[in-house]
Amino acid sequence: MTDTTPALSIDGAALLDEVEAFHRRFNVFPTEHAYVAVTLWDAHAHLIDALDGTARIAFLSPEPGSGKSRALEIIETLTPRAATTVNASANALFRLVAADAGTPTLLFDEIDTVFGPKAGGNEEVRGFLNSGYRRGAKSLRCVGEGSDQKAGWFDSFCAVAMAGLGSLPDTILTRSVIIRMRKRAPNETCEPYRRRVHEKQGHVLRDRIAEWTATLHDQIADAWPEMPEGVSDRPADVWEPLLAVADAAGGHWPERARAACVALLKAASEGDQASLGVRLLTDLRDKVFCGVDRMPTAAILEVLLGLDDAPWSDMGEDGQGSKPLTARALSRLLSQYVRPDNAPIKPRGIRVGATTPKGYYAEDLSDAWIRYCPPDPQKSATSATSATSQVNGGESVADAPSENRHVSAESDTRQLRMVG
């Protein structure tokens, strides 16, 4: 007689609660949102065959001893076919993904040794990580021995978790959930992790996650989770699989997942170091022009070089040296962007008394400001004081008396228009 008793359904929300509790035993993450994201990431790795995209997850910190490697150790016990590496070639990674054993979960520790300042770029590994967040991503490689070489396509789509010091290339960060780890405070404690004891406990949870997610394949493949307001484009691609898992689990997970999405994206945005060009455009808008319609190059450089916590006094001609920003370097940086008429931004002559020094017009920068800079901070009329140097008829900015070097944006605007 055939047994028609239906299999007991698994409470996904309760199971994710257990996974989160397992992480909390051994990991001290910087925010509650991080526990949510990591738990959902563990589960999404079991659903990689149902997903069109995968979120990378990156545990980063400025100093060693912040718990990054331990986070990867716990993830290793909870994810399918976990493979941990410290350094691997792109060819090895492609072959690992293509192996018959199934799609691995790749755990990349000490990722800073791959992309750090002394690592030399590792463009092929970067290409692997950049491409592999989307299903169908393939790279062309030569296969064979000796002279018998043939071209072959290799998949790179797999779940990847990374841990390292410092930061990562922007192209990888934008494809990642970023967890910025920190050293534990004296009042922050966790249970010591002993692999020979606790790995088995993690594997029991891993097998239960696998059992649960096996029932979700079609549901996840067809899911279009609702994104929090304002989350679109690449961030939506990153968070879509995690929100789909949360929705499938139900309970408090959909709400917690969306709160984590918003909070971690906001933290990542605030923590990003803007490109040098975007930083320059933003400083020009907020610290130099401040409503002025034109500014000589000498005045611009004086203000930029006087800014605290800015890179302009330690640039060099190539942006890597120890010399201050020059007019030539300023022109080169700005020429990457275009005016509203689509012509490159270039210095133009500005009438100042009897002279016509080179400088820049706000109207030329306006389109780049709109497209690349963060929103203009709101400033009251009484506090909006510019550090812009006084420009007076024919007098060299460098020779101007120190007490006249900082004037209001309104005064600058009036002065420049008078001499024009």
C-alpha cells in the first residue's frame, strides 16, 4: 500500500531564526541588520540554481582581528559545497565552478591580498567576480595541452563571500552586501568556535536549509519581490534574491529584510569613497563656487588646497604623488566630464580687471554636478559662508592679504560680476 501521508512542511521563518541564532553564537556583527543579511545570504546560496542573480557579501574592516574570517567559517558550515580559498587563479576559479560536483559556494578570505595596493590588480580574478553575479556569465579560456589548445566557455555564476582588510574595487563593492566589521568591545562577547565540535552542528542546520529550500525552487524562480522605495538598478539586483528568500520564509523576515536592505545600502553609500573626479566636482560645487558663476583657476586651487580632509594637497601630477594639485591636473580631471553642450569641460578666459586669467564657469560644470554629485546640502542663508578667495582687479590671488581670502559667496558673485 502506497503511503500518501504528506510530508511535514518546514517552518522557514523558524529555521532562519535558528540560522541567525547560530551566527550570533560565534559572530559579533556591527548591526542587527547584518545578522539578517548574512542569514538570508546563507539560505540564498542553497537556491543558486533557481536564481538569475546572486549577491556577493563582503566582510571588510580597517584592522585585523575584527571577526571577518570567523564569519566565513560559520558561513562555510551552513552553505552547500563550500570552498574556501585565500588565493586562487582565475583559471582555477572557472574550473571549480564548472566542476561536475555542482555549483560551489566560494569563500574568499584575505581578499585584500588579491586586490590590495601590492597585489597588482588581478584583473582576471576581478573579471570573474564581476561577471559571476549573473546567471549565464561565461568567460572564454584556452583548454588543452601543449599545442593542442582549443577555446572553451566557462561559467562564473556562483555565490561568493569575501573577507579582507580595507576596501575592494568599486565594481565588486556595487555587486555586494557590505558588512563593515570592527573589533569587539569589552562588553561584546561570543562563544569560542571549535571546528571539531561546532562544524557538525552547522552541518545539521545546513542540511535542514537544503531540505527547506528544495521545496522553494519554483517559487523563488518566479519571484519578483517588492523593493523598498528608492532601491533600484544594481542595488535591487543585489538584494532581490535575499528578499525573495525572506518572502518565502514569511513571519517577521520580509519586514526585517527590507529594513536591512535600506540600512545597509545607506551605510554602504555613506562609507563609499567617491572617485577622485566626483570628489572634485562635489568640492567645487559645495566649497569653491558656492553660487559664484565663475572662478579663476588660481582661486579654485587656493580653496581646494586649504580644505581639511581632502586629497588635493597630496596629489602629484598622476594623482598618486606627494605634490599639491596643479592647474594642469585640475584641467585633466575635469576634462573627463562634459558641459551641457556635450563638449569636455575646459578652462576659459575670465575677465578680472585688466587681466583675463584662465578659469571655470559654473554653467560649464552644472550638468556634471547634477549627474554625478550627491544632493546639494541644504544650508541657511546665514550659515552659507564660502571659503572662496577674494578676486580683485588684477591682483594675484596668492598675493592677496590673508584677512581678505575668505569672503561670502554673495560677495564673490557681486565682485566677479562687477569686474566682468
